[in-house]
Amino acid sequence: MAVGDPITTLTTVTSGGGVLNIRPSSATEAWLVTNIFLPDSVSDVSLVVTDGTNTLSVYSPSGSMLAFNFYVTYDVYLRIVNNGSSDIVAGYDGVVIKA
């Protein structure tokens, strides 16, 4: 990917601890994530930042998070965790800022 390219995904996150990692696939890339898409009135979903070993809670959203700025790399990235009893559709978009 090149600097300025858009990044986006929309996928099903399974119930009972399923995750959606928001992370570049390459250690040389960095992304600026601006929108996180979640169903309205979602419950039991958390947004965390992690390096794969250490995890910190960022937010427990009750719907989409629009016009935010999250810097993610291959080593430190965001994760949407679905702790609910139903699968959800979730996603994100942003831009590549380092390639």
C-alpha cells in the first residue's frame, strides 16, 4: 500500500470474545484510523489497544465512533472485542500514513 491509500473493512465479529484486529499487515506500515463502525445500541463490545501481550481498555462504545484519530502500527494496534451473545458486523476506515 502507498501513503494516502484508503483502508477499510466491514466484517462479522463472532460472539463470545470474537475480535477484529485493526492493524496493518506489514511492520513497515502505519495507519490513521478515523472511523470505527458498530451497530447502534451495541452492548458488550469493547475497544482496546494492544501489542499482543499487554492490553488497555480504550472505550466501551454504544455505537459507531466517527471522526476519531487512532494511530496504529503492526506492533501496537486496536482490537474490537465482541463479548456479547450475538455476532455483530463491525468495521473501520482510515488512511495509510506510512508505507
